[in-house]
Amino acid sequence: MKLKTFTPADVAGKKVLMRVDFNVPFKNGKVTDNARILAHTSTLKKLLDAGAKVALISHFGRPKGKVDPAFSLSQIVPDIEKAYNLKVIFVDDCVGDKVAAAVDALKPGEIVVLENSRYHPEEQKNDPEFSKKMAAPFDVFVMDAFSASHRADCSTNGVISCVKAAFAGDLLMREGDMLGAVSENPAKPYVLILGGAKVSDKIAIVGNLLNKATTILIGGGMAYTFLKAQGKEIGKSLCDTERLDFARDTLAKAKEMGVKILLPVDSVAASGMDADDLETVSSDAMPADKMGLDIGPETAKLFIAALDGAKSVLWNGPMGVFEDPKFAEGTKALAEAVAAITAKGATTVIGGGDTASAVRQFKVADKVSHVSTGGGASLEFCEGKELPGMAPFKI
């Protein structure tokens, strides 16, 4: 997907409102992962190098339309200053005269960070009048928060029609390019890897990409619904009983279309996530009192072999409960295999969320083509949906 972006001339000397995603992991008064902050570095640098005066706007947590100090962006100002090596002028609101005054007074090497946009109930209602107030001090809007682009909020969508010019930032551009490469017209052989807990989360993505995929690998909790649909015993494994018909229909359609769907042939099973009674069992022999918590070694070999020669790969959803070392081997093996085919020239995209956490955990995030910054947004993009924070910039 190609998006409209800015040139230095578009923003030189202009007051720019830039939508970022600073909804970072925060525990015990500290940012535990600053990846989302760093993701905006390129766009911000281009704006400042062009001579723009920049204010950054974001949500943080779920304050539910009320002022709540627990969700104040003031808490992460030191991390923002460190990430960008800039002085931050913090404003304790995202609309009004204080915002305008702070932006007017900006000096070189300074940026404005506005308070949590979700302190205002109008934000998530995409209220037109509130959008006008938010946009009032600015000439230009730059949307760079892909992970919030599936939300039609004032700060992601409403302000676009309230400024003289609006553009996509570098991060939004890259997400459009890379996710587009593996969902709109992917080079084949194209392998779609699906995992995670719920079948319902993946229904739309299967519907959109089934006719484009060469092979679909299904692991994680959702695999057991498909195995159950084939009549296999799954013990206490996760099963979305309301989606059994969907699973049967998908398997039948794939067969008709010549799309290969591979399911686990073995699993690492236990009586519970905290139990120590682990065993590797065949998909034809799951004990009634146990649940599958990771793909087994034979499945890992099967899936890795299916990746050989792939030119495009989209991976959304881990193969097991990878946060626990006991159930991490399947996801780790797939992560390393995806990294290996990337080195051979494949375009490989990780669809954000838990899968992004997994590839970072297994030290291969920098060895794949792209790790999406958006979980829900990347899923909706690959489902073929129009994202309200991205669609207005399509060329």
C-alpha cells in the first residue's frame, strides 16, 4: 500500500501535530520497553531537520475519558528525552491555549509532548468539534501511529480534515509497504503462519488470504479446534466449539483450492500450564486429562520444511505458551526458521502483538524483514479492512 508522505517543503516552518504511539509497557514507575518510542525517530528527525515545530500526541493506557495521574504521559518524559536526545516541553492537556503557547515558544532542539488524549471522552468518539480544537494550533498533521490506526479517534482520524495538510509518517509508510507485500499481492510460494489462542481472532484473515496462500501452518491453541474438527481427541486443549464448522469449511475450501493446510502432528502436553507432567504426544493420542501447550518436535520439523523455498511469509500468533520455557521450543524453532529464509531473500513479516514479543525474546527481530508495531491494526490490515488512520493517505 502506497501512502502520501511529506517533503521538507511541506513542513518547513510549520506547526506540526504528530500522532505517535507512546502507549508503552510501564511498571513500577518505569518504561520496560521503549521500542514504540524509538519507532518514531525517523519521522520526527525529518520534521525537525526541515524546520518544523512539532508536538507529539498519544494515548496511554485506558483512563476512560477522565484525568487519572496513573495514565499521565508526564511519567515517560525522561524516556522520550533519552530516546530522541531532545528537550521535552510537557503540556498537561492536548487542546487549548496552553498547547498553542507551548508550540509557539518552541526553540531548536525542543519538542512538545501533549497529555494523554484519552483524558477527554470526546477523543474515542471522534467528536468533530473536539477534533477542531485539537487541530486548531497546527498547520499540518502527520500520522505515524500505525498501532492506533485501526481506531477512528480524533487524534488518528478526525483531525485530518481540520488542518491545511496531512501526511503519513515513515513508520506508517513502512507498515503499509511491508504488510501490503504479504497480504495484497504476495510473491509465491506464500506461507501464512497462524497461531495464538482463538480461532475467532483469525477468521477474517483466513477469509481474506486463503485464495492467496500456498501453504497455511496452524499452531498454537487455535490448532486444537481444527484437530477437533477432524475428529481427533484433544483432551483439555483449547477448543472454540462455536468455530468447529468454520474449521471444517476452511479445511474443505483449502483442499478444493489446492492450498495446503498443515496442522500439528504432535504436541507438548501437560495437565496444566503450571504442571510438571510434560510429555510429547501424537495428535492421534492426546490424553483426555492433558492439554496441548506447544507444538511438538515433529510438527516443528514439518512446519520448517514447509517454509523452505517460500518467497513471502506472514506470521501472526505463537505456536505455544512461549513465555514459559517449557512450552517455548516450537515458537523458537519457527522464529529461527523464518529468520533463516529471510537471509535467503524471502519477505517475512511478523504481525505484531505476541508474535512480535516472541521474535524479540528469541533474538531474531532484526533478522526478519519487518516486525509490525501493531497487533490489532496489523490483523485488521491483513483482513483487508480499511484502517481509519491510514486509508485517508492512500495514493
